[in-house]
Amino acid sequence: MKTVVLNIALFMLPLWLHGCTAIEPVSAWERGYLADPAMQWDRGKREAKFAGHVYTSKEASSGGAGAAGGGCGCN
Amino acid sequence: MLRTDSRLVRSLGATLTALPAYQSALADAPPAFTEVGLRYSHYSEDSLPEERVIFGSPSRYDIDVTQLWIEAPVGGAWSIALDVQNDAMSGASPWFVGLGLDGEPGVIMSGASIEDNRVEVGVTTRYFWADGNAGLAISHSEEDDYEALSFAFDVAWNSADNSRTWTASASSSNDNVSPVKERIPVFIDEESLNTQSMYFGVSQILSQTKIVRIGLSYTQSEGYLTDPYKFADRRPDTHDKWTLSAGYRQFMVNMDAALQADYRYYHDDWGTDSHTIEIGWHQNLGKHVLAPYLRYYTQGEADFFSPIADRSQPFYADDYRLSSYGALTAGVRWTVQFGDWGIEAQAERYRSNNDWSLFDGDAAPALVDFWRATVGLSWRFD
């Protein structure tokens, strides 16, 4: 299991490193693909809020997705 | 009316000339339409295995969640959104962990089924200008034994060429807990908790098909952080948390799809570290979208956690949520847009296991597995 996760991490690392080192100028009229809903950071505001509440209630970790919300619902 | 998910718009680049690097809900213009939406979700936890229960029913929590919202443009530079959410909860939860006849830790459940209802009402207003936007949100949440009032402010601004976007947010929550005393013994009448949180992030367009972001957050809580419904639970009255997060999106032109990758590292002053990795695939299929995703989460145990709480210590807890474990989540989301109507459905399975953790630590007998499913409908109009 640990090997699988490390492999995933090792797979993703070059993507991010590549991203940090290779920035191509993109003109305003070349941003059609970037505007596709597929490129959004979350799956929709309401789904992100619900999923965040579920994970925060069941795991020790929270944060990293902007401002926090309120409420408990955490039994 | 132009739809940004059409191939025509993509090829023309229409309406996208000012697309900032953060896109999505934070475009630098108010929404073009008023949107009304309704979502219903069901969340259900698996029953505990009989051999791990010393006393009580192995059944756990079920929650029915209803979300209703309306979001509308106001004038030429503002938007306002009203969100209402209702959570109807029922079931039982672990009360404490003891030693079973087999010499292994076992769970004593809270006994009779708990019924509770949480209602949250939130209002968000946002102002848009040429190089960014700023939002202010107020939210109130109330259930039988818990009340929270929170405020949040966020701002995003773009570089001159709109290829880089900085975001910052701050939030504050004032919570009040007054436990219901009918089911199990509790030892407090009323306590409060204050939480402040800050986030700073930057996103960068890398190419016509790639975008990346990174963010830092810090959260501080002060007040009553113990779980009043757990018999063997005593936690510090402060909690400092930090996260470092990163995200990457790459559009695959030939496949009309996108790869989505996210990572978060978490650390807190209770001794817990965690890693979260999520990989998603967003497949456009005409008016339909199919988006499967996988998530792996692993955490180390808190300094004061033990499978059976050591009450001789200043702080102690047997709460499985503070133990060392790993969790795998698999989900799929489907959406379709018919004119002004949008339909969504989603299902997700979550399983956790001490053996899946990257961290050392003793196993908690009450680790949770659950599934959740959602259906939703939205309607846009001028």
C-alpha cells in the first residue's frame, strides 16, 4: 500500500516541477481550453462545501480550501 | 447566449479574453444569470463489525442533506447568493473504547438512536472589478446542541496579463456547544469555541492547456475542543493547524477531457500530520460530463491518542478520528445541461483502515466506512 502511494506521489511530482519551471505566454484569445469547466479547481461550490464538511467531520485534518465554514454535525 | 463549454466558444476564445488564472466561481464579472438549485444527498455509515462492539447497537450514522440556493447578479458589478442547508441526522456513535473479553479493544456505543437536525443559512455578496473580486460571507448554523456564527472575507486579484492570480481569505467562527443530556452522561452545560483561519494562494497559467496553483493556510482554535459525548476525551483548549496545498489541471485536447490532480499536506500542534492526494478525470461527452475520481488520505495519530484512553494523562482520547489510519475514496459524478436546466448525480464510497496508513500507530476499533450519494437540479434564468 505504501509503495503504491509513494509511486503516485513520485508520478505527480514531475508534473508539478514541470509546471513550475515551464511557463508559456498565453494570449487572451488562446484561453478557451482553460475556461472549460473541466479545468475548475472544485466540482461546484455546493459539492465542495458538502464534501469538505464530510471529510472534516471524519478526519483529523481540515483547511487548505480557502475560508472555513461553521457548524458541527460531527458525531 | 454563449456557453463556455461549447467547442465553438473554445475555438473562438469568445468571452474569454479576460480569463484570470483562478477562473470558475471567481470570474471577474458577476454571473450572467440568476440560478436556483436544489440538491439532496444521503450519507450512510457502515455498521461496525459485531466483534468490535462490546455494548450497544453496531449501527452508526445516517444523514439526509438538503441544499437549496439562489445566486443572482445585482447591478453591473455585484452578485449575491443565499444558501440554505438542512442536515437530518440519526444513529449512534462510539461512546468509549474498552477491553473486550478477547483482550482486544472494543467499542461501547452511545446506545439509543440520536436524532438531530442542523440548519445552516449563509449569505455571500461579491464585488467584481477589472482586475479581481472580493467576497463577504456570513453563515449561521444551528442544531440541538451546537450553534455557530461565521464570517469570511476573500479577495482575488490578477497580474497585468491575467496569467497569475493571487487569492487571500480570512474567516472567523464563534461556536457554542450545549450538549443534550438525555442519552449519555455529559459533564458540561455550555462551552464556547473561537476559530480564526487565513489562506493565501497563487495560481499560474502554464500554457493553453495547463494551470497550477499552490496555497498555504493557518487556522487557530481556542476554547472547548473536547468531544462532550465521549466518555474518555480531554483535549487541549488550543489547536493550531497548517496546510500546504497544490493543484494541477491539464486539458487533453484530443480526448476533450481534463486530468485533475490535488495534494494537501497538513500539520497541527496536537502531533498530527496528514497527506491527501486526489486524482480526477473530467470527460466531456457533448452535453454530458462524466467525472470519476480517487482520493487517498493518511494521517498520524495525535500525541494524546491511544486505543483505550489513558485517563491518568493531562490529555487523552480514544476517538478514532485522532488515530493513525489511511482512507481510500472512489467516486463518480455525472452532470448534464439541457438548455437552462442542469442535472447532477454523484456517488462516493469511503473506506478506512489502520493498515493503509503511512504513519505508525495503534489501530482504533471504530474506524468509519461510509457511502454518500447526491442528486441535484438547477435552473438558470435572466
